[in-house]
Amino acid sequence: DAKTTQPNSMESNEEEPVHLPCNHSTISGTDYIHWYRQLPSQGPEYVIHGLTSNVNNRMASLAIAEDRKSSTLILHRATLRDAAVYYCILRDGHYGGSQGNLIFGKGTKLSVKP
Amino acid sequence: EAQVTQNPRYLITVTGKKLTVTCSQNMNHEYMSWYRQDPGLGLRQIYYSMNVEVTDKGDVPEGYKVSRKEKRNFPLILESPSPNQTSLYFCASSTLAGGYGLFFGSGTQLSVL
């Protein structure tokens, strides 16, 4: 069963901000929200993760809703190199729980127009 | 350099001929996992391992075997490959803590004729 729901595709213009949404209405208290992206012909790569608070790193920002049932990955200025498939997944922080079984789904394919 | 290494990068084989795809990580990670990626179906987990000698089924384990005899290695074994196992395979590793990200290998493109 998919634990997260993402739009199949999104479009953005170069140098504009992009907000990629993810719904995870059945999130548990120990689930971390992780984002990965997969560039064409490459393996997925880690982008960012969070538990309750908003997070920033050099690649992106993660905004987490107060009830944690949704989150948004924010790319502040999209570049052509950001065109990729973005995956939002939940990872249980409680050892021995469902920590090992990770469900990626189909992700959101982001297209960036020059 | 921290990395997950998969071999081979490309493999063409015939139905029924046993094969092994290797995966090795140099980060002392407890957790390792295998995924397959097919057009329109996204990434689906095959098997995972929480530590040495501990393995468990993911969402699509049929037709695959794994072993975890050493911490760094997690080979994927196809005892009798079939054409429906033609796919792009990824290995990943991480620490067990939920607050740490996965590292992925570069992938193995397998074609079963």
C-alpha cells in the first residue's frame, strides 16, 4: 500500500521556485519524511528529510504541515539540472518497526522549461 | 569515497540461467535493500536486510533470493530468471536510524531473453 501520494508530473520555468507536494495522511509519530530525486539515467539520490520542523539544506527546503499529514519540497530557483523524478517516502525511525520496508511509488516527474 | 557499488552495470542473459548481481557498500551501513524499476511502475522494493544474517521480503520478492553474510555485501540472486524480470535494479544502503538518507548504487540493467 502506498503511504504517500504525489502528483504524477509538474512543470516549472527555469529560475522560478517549485513546490512539490506530498500527502501522507497515515503518517505515524515516528515516521521521518524523506525526499529523493532521480536524474535521467542515474540512481536515486537523497535530497532532504525531516520529522516535524521545516528543514533547509543546500539543495532544497522541506516544509512540513503542522499535522504532518502533508509536506512540500521547495526548490527555490529551478534549473534545467533539477529536471528529475522526485520521490517522497516515509521512513520509520523506530528500530524494528516498518523501518526496512520502504515504499517509493512513482514519484513526481518535474520538467523545467528554459 | 562513500559509495554503493553494483556489478555488472549491464547484463543480458537467457531464461533459466542463474545469475547474481552484486552490491557492496563501504560505509559500514547496517541496512541494505534491493529495488527494481519498471516504466510506469516506479521503484519497488524486492528485499531488504537490517543487518548481517537478517533479511526480509519487500513488495515484489517472487523469483529473487538474497543473502547477507557480510555487512558490506548484499547480492541479489535470480535462480531461474524469466523475461518478466527484465528491469533496472538498484541497491541501496543506510544506517538504521530513520533520520538518515539512503545511498543508492548506479543501477544494473538486466535483460532476460
